[in-house]
Amino acid sequence: MTGAERNIDVRAFNREAWNKNVENANPWTIPVSVDEITSAWRGEWEIILTPTKPVPKDWFPELSGCDVLCLASGGGQQGPILAAAGANITVYDNSPKQLAQDQAVAEREHLKIRTVEGDMRDLSVFNDEVFDLIVHPVSNCFVPDVRSVWREAYRVLRHGGAILSGFDNPILYLFDPAKEEEGILQVRFSLPYSELSSISEEERARYYGKGAPLEFGHTLQDQIGGQIDAGFVIIGFYEDTFPGELISKYCDSFIATRAVKL
């Protein structure tokens, strides 16, 4: 640890960081193509929750008329594909520029997509039990408290509904970034990891960029156990990797789960 946690408004900081990511064409901000939407109209589609692996088709309910919340999922990627496949889509995200990407695809392709700006930890804008499916790709690494995400997701999901989630394996956050640049995986940090306290502001700026989104490495107790404690039953699981990461030579570093509200 490097000392006391710095006092930063994480939501405001990460909103601006993701707005900048849109301006800089970060891969997770680039909307789907016309061809991808055309294929989805024909029933030929896939989405990802993690860097590379498509979500299994049997994880989805019948999408025609399905009320879907794309949670912390702005960027014009998952939402438009599922809308073209027949679902009623609400995209909820902290970044207005990410939401604008979804709006742009909706206008381009004549899709009905509702966009709402907000914090993934607070879904109070929605009533209880209003969604049949929640799609939650890798994003909860950008909030310090992940258990509130699971509790709120459980509340707004109808009984029999499911949440499909992607998240980091916390092993990603153990290693010294200076040593990683040398091709060495050397454990330095403990879990849970927080860029407000685990690493100095100067080091964070040097290795990740001063304006990069703040990240938090949650324990599996909070990622998986947190879903169970919120009331979910986990019935699907797979792992994925991010090509180019040093750790990918040795193990997968991302997890996807399918959890239901019985």
C-alpha cells in the first residue's frame, strides 16, 4: 500500500475519463458496423462480455419483446446488436459520450434504444422487477464497491430473469507494472486493489496515463460471492483472456458468469 486512500469523486473522474476514451477511439467505445446490425436483423449475431469470447447463445432467452438492461454497457456495441435481434433495450452508463454512441447507432439503423446516464451502483431510476435480462460486460472494475452493483441488479430483475456478467480476474491487479514492462510478473499488490491507495498517483499516471479511468481489483468473494449473497444462483461460467497481456501466457484473466433470479 502507498498510504491513505486519496479523496476523489470516482464517478465524476471516470465519467470524464470515458468521455476522453470516446474522443480517442478506445476500442470499447467504437460502435458496431452496419454489417453487424444487418446480420443481427437476420438472426445472426453475437456479443462479448469479456475481451474475445462470444457469449454462448443458450445463455440468452428469446429476445423478441425481452426487456434488457445493458448495465454499464455504453459504446454502441451490445445494446444495438440486441435491439436489432428484437429486444427492448435500455443502456445505462456513466459516460454521456458512451451513451451518445448507442444513440448514434439507433438513429443510423432506426432502432429503438433508451439511454440513461447513471452510476451502476445506483439503479433507483428504475422500479423493482422491470427487466428480463441484464447484460453487464467488463466494467465493474471502475467502481470501488461491486456488491452494490449486484444488489441493485437483483432488485430490478424479474423473477426467472438472468444477469450475464463479465469481470476481471483479480489476479490481474497483483503485479508490479514496472516489472511487467520488463516481461516479469512480480507480485507487489494485495487484494482488493484500489488505484486510490494501492499505487501512487505519480506511478499511475506514468504507467496508465494521467487521465485513464480509475480501476479497482475486486476479490472473487465480492465478484462471485457477492452475486450469491445478493440472491442470484450462478448457472453458467467461462474464462477468457486478453491477447497481448503478459499473464495470458500462463492463465486466463477474465471471467463471465450467468446468474438467475429464481
